[in-house]
Amino acid sequence: MTPVLTTDGDNHITLTSNATEMLRVSKDGFYVRGVKVEQGPGEAEAVYKAFKEFMTWAIISKPVEEQ
């Protein structure tokens, strides 16, 4: 269950975790967990929180290297 970043070139970037879309950045806006974020004062905060959740999950999901 590894966090994944995918892109299809110029159209969008998607961050997924456990096959669940956490954040998508596309030409028509930002999506958090598949729901479009309305433009306005809270837009940046919603996107930041989703990205932070993705990065936190990526860090805690990282396999422990054998020593």
C-alpha cells in the first residue's frame, strides 16, 4: 500500500494512497478525495491539507530498510 504520484503529461497530476485519490491537480481546478475544491479563500488551505496528508502517509508507509 504505497502512496503513488501519477501524471498524464500536461493534463493532471494525481496523488493516490491505497488506490484512493487524495489530491488531483488539473487544468480545471483542484480535487481533494475526488471532490472539486471551490475557488476562494479556503482553496489553498484545502489543497495544502490534502498534500500534507499524502506526504505524511508516504513517510509513515515507507518500508523500513534492513540493517
